[in-house]
Amino acid sequence: MKRIGRGIGLSFYGTGYGNGFPDVSRAKVRLLKDGNVGIYVGGTEVGQGARTIFYQIGSETLKLSSDNISFITEDTSLMPDSGTAAASRQTYNTGNAIKIACENFMDRLREVAKRELKLNSTQGLKVNNGKIYLEFFPRKVISFKELAQKQKGNVIEAEGEFVAQTVEMDSETGQGAPYWPYTFNACGVELEVDVLTGKVEILKTRFAQDVGRAINPHLIEGQMDGGFAMALGYVLFEDLNINEGRIKNQKFSKYLIPTAMDMIDLENVIVEDPESTAPFGAKGVGEPVMIPIAPAILNAIYDAVGVRITELPATPEKLIEAIEDSKEGRVVKHG
């Protein structure tokens, strides 16, 4: 016999290191000899899509095609430190550093262009599509490539630094503002529990994630799908089975993880409420996307069969034991 249950999970998550810990990102932008622009930043790509977001932020700020931008992100001899690829901080922190560095670089370009164009001010100088020109007299123009060739070895570059605002918690009162910004989400799940076998099957889900501003909606949906899959494994499948300090399920033939066959098509809802301190309003969503899934699934199991699972994973064996105990009126910890 199968029973249907529905559950929701909610979470909020503070991005960055938090609790007053120095959270600094730096970036450097340089005009290259061929007229392209190099952006040097220590934000490492670990599969989360950081490089794509960095390209987009740099391209949008410089008003320049990404084809004309080179990113150097993993050579520590060339790039400044941007902090770790952790705490869902790269989009917000390093994105801000890149934006600031690009804005400072554009100011530097205007100063050099003023001299080359024999102007008496940088007022009215626009930077767009690889050119610096006088807005009210566009014939006064110089390209990035021409500007680079005229420097005779002099480097045109600028740096940017962003320090996230965070307040250390008061150890006496527990008060403070340990993180900023926060991101919020909600997940609703409908599932089916087979009360004879204990098998749980996810039927439907709707997942809403606050992102500030969606710089790249496809990447965000990928993060949401990945977070759901990871949490699904955490809740229903993955069991190290540690006994007296030894891991019993030490290989993938025993340690089960979800596959594509276990996933369903998620109904993802991207919620945009731009963050004023963020680059173009965007917040990081790397880790938060996993948090509300487990509560939603466990609440749905409770709604279906009336038992609480308090230790993960919620395997069929644990579910059957919990259901049998509830029938007999026993109150035990199931895990």
C-alpha cells in the first residue's frame, strides 16, 4: 500500500565567512598588447560556474564583448588573492572586486586617452566596445588596441578590492550581524511512501530560491538541480555505516548515491530581489540550495505515514521499523 505525503522546508543562509572574519577579494585589470583586456583574479572555478559569472560581470562593466577579455584565475604568480571558493561568496565578494577593478580601469583609460587625444579633461569621455571617445564629438576616438600600441611598454592597469561587511557576535549577549547578505529559499515536495517496502519516491517538487539578481539563470537552475540531487542522496541513500570507527560502505557498490534515474524534473522558481551592495544585485547561491530539501522530504514522509525519522539516511529499513513501532505505540529514535 502506498501513501502520499507533502512537506515544505524553508531556510535562510548568510553568505561569506561571517562573524567578523576578514572577508576580502581582490582583482586586477590590465590592457594587453593586442588591445584585449586581462582580468586577474584568484576566484577558482570548481564547477560552480564562477568563471562564467566573472566574465559576465567584467563584460557588463567594461561594455566589452567577453571575446575580448582574458581571465587568469589560477596562476598565483600573476593574480591577487580573492579568498576561497567557499561560503557561497565568490559571486558577491569577488564579483564586487572585479566590478570595482573594472571601474577603476575605465577611469585609468580615460586619463590616458585624454593625453593621447590632447583633451583638457576626461569629462564626456565614454568607454564602450573597445573604444574611448568623446560623447559630444565622437570623431575624437581611440581604440584599446591603438592605446596599447602607443604606450611603448608602459602598462595600463588598475586594481579593485572588496571587503564584505560582517560583525563579530558578542560572546556575552549572542548579538551581532555575523553575515551579509542573506539568501532565502523554500522547497515543497510531494512524495509516495510504500508502507510495505519502505521505499520513498519523489513525485513533484517546487523549489524557490532568492538570488538577488539572476546574472545567469541557467547556471542558477543548475545549482538548484544539483543541490536537490545532493540533498536527495543525503536524505534517502548515502550511508557510510560506521561501526567501531570503521567505514563499512567504503565503495560505490555499497555507498549509494542518486543517479539520473532517481531525479525528477524540478519546478524551479528564481526569485529576484536585487541586493544593493552586490555586483548588479547578485547574491551567491552555491550552498543554500541544499539546505531546505531534507526538511521538506522528511516532513512529507511524516505527512504520509505519521512517523518522524530523526537520523539520516531515511532508508527503507528505518521507515519500516518506524512504521511498525508506531503501530505498536512504541516511541523510539529511528536512525
